[in-house]
Amino acid sequence: MDVEVMWNERDTGVDDSEAVLKRKSPVELASCQEPPAPAMVSRKWDEKLQDLLVDTYHFTAVGIASLTDGLFFASSRRGTELLREEDSMRQVTREDGTETKMLVREGSCILQAVQTGQAPEGGLWLAGKKMRIIRHDTDDLYPTLIAVSKEWTREGLGIVAMCTQSNLLVCRFDRRGEELYAILGQLRKAAASFADLLAAQGM
């Protein structure tokens, strides 16, 4: 089903897929059945992420990563720099309070946190910022993680991450000065709507 149709259905409750198909010529319908090139698939999702989640002022940056390695294959504009820093040695505090340097892989950090609800030994990181988990839900259709930076009251930085069938949707928000629990509902709803699009495409 066309991703635009899926988005319209969630917003309006109207199934206009039949009307969309009627507007397509036989040539267009045939072309829809041909598998698109990988680069075109990625670019299509880049645009959808930007249009539906960033330009709507819900999130600052959004990306889709594979559940196999946590690497992003699609992202909104500036998503690469705002969602992840390169693997590096960082100063971390152990559970016993001692400090040490550890190799931090941010992709693996987020994957483990979403799947288990627990941060790895070196902590949960996003673009070089240490995060703390405030909620982890596995009862919903999409397992969901919500985390904010250690300096939430000053920075307003947080993420909503959701697992679909084979991918991870990571949504960054920067809402300095806003009440966290007043905005979480709309942020989760926006992320879940996009997760529906991924699921509808078998992703």
C-alpha cells in the first residue's frame, strides 16, 4: 500500500487506496510492482522522515536503523550529526561509582536499551550525550524506549525509539523549557504513526 495512503488513513480514518489505484495508469501500476533500487528506497524514507516528523515540528532529527547492527540507512536532514557520534573511548562511571574509559558504540547502546530496557555498562548515549531511560514499554504494538539527557532541565534533549519488524526508528527532540510529560503523548503518537508506515512496507 502506498505510504501516503497509510498516513492519510491514520489521520482521517478514510480508506482512499482504491481511489489512488484508479488514478494510476496501467504503466504506473506495473512500475509500482518493480523493486526500487536501494539508493532510491533510502532517499524515499529520508524525505518521509523529514516531511512527516521534522517539518511538522515534532522532532529535531529522525533516523531508521537496522535491528541487526544499529546502523542508520535513512535519516532526516542533519540526522547523521544529530543522532550519532563515531565509536570512541569515553569516560564513564561504573555501577560502583568508579570512573574508567570504555569504547562506546552508540548504535549498539540504543539497540540494547530498546530491546532490554536497560542501558549497557557504558551507558546510553546519543550524539555524544549521556542519556537516562525514563520509560520502556513492551506491551504496545512497537516496543518503545523514551530517554532524556542527564541535563534535561537545561538542554531539553530526549529521544523516542521504537522497534518495528526489522528496524529501529529513533526520533530526537529538543524541547528546552517545556514540561516533559506534557509533550510525550504527542511525540509517541507521531512516532507510532510513522512506525505504522514502516510496518505496512514489511519493515
